[in-house]
Amino acid sequence: MNLLPEPTLNSYLVLSAVLFAIGTAGVFLRRNLITILLSIEVMLNAVNLTFVAVDRYLGAVDGQIIVFFVVTVAAAEAATGLAIVIALFRHRETLNPDAFRTLKW
Amino acid sequence: MDALFFWLLAALAVIASLLVVGQRNPMYSVLLLIVSFGALSGLYVLLGAPFVAAIQIIIYAGAIMVLFLFVVMLLNAQHESQVAGYEARFTGGSFARRFGAALAVGLAIELGWAIRRLQATPLGGEGRAASTVYDIGLRLFRDYAFAFEATSVLILVAMVGAIVLARKEGS
């Protein structure tokens, strides 16, 4: 008796797609700069999961190395993104992206 | 046993990610995202990639999320505020919201459709040992040496950029 099907490559890809869609929905729907950045992290993680799953399928380590690079770029993105958020917050006292519609103030 | 862990961790990752996006308080969002990262880290172990699992915990949950927590606490902006007055009139918030929701649903449907067309592929490599840090290191510092060095420059640029951007003007 097997209630739970063995995970296949497809299960991992579907999980990754679901996570990516959740992240995209977050970027589109939320009105808070910090939550938008967090949603981007969710999307990056979904992509990482795809890389590692396909890596296992192909029996290589290249995907894991690319995940390493993705994590590095995510760290750089978080640092600069949060610095921009702090700079914006100083000007407008809000985190709502709709408040920042002018290029100059 | 693997199947049980897979479905548990997958459910945990999806639920935590949904709550990250659904939360109004960014503090809870950050903490829930750490839960999601933990679940993904378990999945990496199941996939035979312990190095990536360790990176996920140490760098993502340990470093990047702490950075986010610092900023959330520093700004002390607990809840999403509505933009009042004339700002709201011009942005048409509800239309943009609905359009964004439609796009997200469309993306989900399209992804599901694309994946349904795939044949069920076994994961393979049952007898294979988990990839070791030794294998990854050899490949990283031989074939990907240039990319590795480029990454270090990127980190340096990001660091300088973050300091310049977050600095108070005039100081």
C-alpha cells in the first residue's frame, strides 16, 4: 500500500512552479517594498529548486554551482535593494511603492 | 520514507510562502520566509545536495534574512499604509491590483499547462552517492573560476553601492 506517490522530477518542477507563481503574485499584489523584495527571494528560491532537481536528474554538479551564484547575487540584490528602501523611506516616511511616482523631489 | 518527507516539506514550503505573501506585517513575513527556506533546505538534502542545503541555511536564513529583519526593525513601519489623498486617485490602485492578480493567475495556469505536457520522469540516481563539497569545489575553481572571481567583484560593488545609497545626504 502506497498512499504517497514517490516524488518524480515532475513533482519537484511543479513545486518550483507553484513557489514561483506565489512569488510573482506577491510582487504584483503587495504594496509594501519589503514584502516585494521578500517575494523576489521566494522566486529566486523556486528557481534554485529547479536547478538542484534537474542537477540530480542529470547527475551533474553544475546546477549546484549555479545555485551558489544565484545565492550570491541574491545577497547583493538584498543589500542594494534594502539600501534603496532605506533611502526612499527617509524621503517619504512610507514603504508604499505608489508613493514614489516622481523621479525628483 | 522519502516520499513522506517530500510531501511534508513541499506542503510546508508552499504554505509558508503563501503566508509570506499574504501577511500584512513584514516582520512575520520575514520569519515565515525563514520557515520556507528551512523546508527547501530539507528538499535539497532529499535531492542529494547537502552543500546547497547548508548554503541555504547559512547564507539565506542566516545572513540575508537577518539583513531584512534589521531593515524592518529599523524602519519600524509595521503595516501597509494606504496612500491617501491625491496620490491614490492617480495610481488607480484597484485596477493595478486586479491586473496583477490576473497576470499571476495566468502565469500559474501556463506553468501548470506546460508541466502537464511533460512525461512523468523518474528522478534517477537512486544508487548514486550525494554530491560532495569536493566535487563541487573542483568544478567551481576549475571550470567556473572566472565566474567566481566576477562574483566577488559584484559583491564588492554591491557593498559600496549599499553604503553610498543608505548614507545620509550631506554627510
